[in-house]
Amino acid sequence: MNRMTLLIGMVGNDGVLLAADTRTVEFAKNENELDTDTDTCKIVQVNQLSAAFAFCGDYLTQKVRYAICDRMKSGADFDFSDVEKSLAQAADKACNDLGPHLFADGRRRSLLVVLYGTNVSNQPQLWHVLIRTSYPAGSQPLCTAIPITTRVPEGALGNTARFLASYYQPGLPVAKLKFLAAHFILSGHRIDSTIDGLSIALFDKQGCQWIEQPEKDRLRQKSSELDEDIRAKLFA
């Protein structure tokens, strides 16, 4: 899922935005099987927790996400006044419980985590949880939770569309960042067709708002027109 997943999180002056592609491919394990291509929402909102997760990696990333959710639900094992420590500890414990050797395969695994609602005083927060894939032999895997105050691209490390994240501007409302986020994901598809689809979710004091298909279609058209305009100007 590393090459075929492209995510971005952005912080606006009134909230947080997550955007992701939606394509997941399960490759055949033998000659009697076929690859399975499915449309999957890679942004998961958990209403009960006032939290959302975008994931990059594989089934182990998902299991770490489940473990973080479980600790949040328990209350006593997650301190919202020290989110950095709580997220890192929850991810580390999940790695240890699943088996540290499973994370020593060099695969990049990470989560973009949005916290909103009363747990964070109605001020949405964006976190980047890195599930470490390399560590000294014999030691425990260490996970890191990084607070994001600007933007964070994740996944598709070799995709040149990632440079578009550099166009991010701070101090804008998330509504103004929607097109950049959409263009980031859709341009990733133009570079690598294994990346496909688009999901966008906005988080503010009122909660979570998903961008519906009609608006996604407009963003897709605008992105295509911008791409064509750039090409025309480059070769005018």
C-alpha cells in the first residue's frame, strides 16, 4: 500500500483537513488467483472518540489504529493533556503485542490522526504517528507522534506530485485548502495510475464534514483544467 497510497493533512486557521486516495489492491498469492482492486476509504472517522485516522502501510497499520482507538475508549490509558506521549505509547504497545519482528521488514507504516471535539477543547489537532520500521537489533520498536501545525504529505514516497505540498500557505481557512489537497491527490494519479479516487474530510469546532461527490467532481474538473493550463503555458 506504500506506493499506492497518497495522503495529506493540512492545518488551517479554523480546523484541519485530511485527503486521501481510495484505491486498494490485494495482489494474487498464486497463479490461480487474480489481483483484487477495491475502492476503500482510507480516512476513518470514529464519532465516539471525536477522532479520525488516515493510514499508510498494511494490515499492521490498521491493527495499530485499532489499538490506539481501544486505549482512547478506555479513558485511563490515554491522556488528552499529553497526546504526544499517549499516541506514541499506544502505538508502541500495539507493536509489542503484535510482535516486533513483524515491523522489521522495512515497510513504511504511519497514521495521520485528527483529534477534535471536547477532548481537545474544540480546537482540532493533527498528529503524524510514525510506526518505526528500523531499529537496533534486540531493541523494541519505537513509535513517534509528531504534532503538525502546517501540512504533512504521506505515502507514495517516489511520486513527484508530492512537491505540490510545498504550495501550502498557513493562516488560511480549511475551505481554502480543499483544492490544493484535491489537486495533490489527483496529480498523484496522473503520475502513477495505481493511485486513484479521492476522499476529503474537514474538521472544525462543529465536527467533521465530508466532501460529497458533486463537489469532488468540481474539484476534479478544476484540477484537470489547471493541469492542462500549466502544460499549455509551458509549451506556448
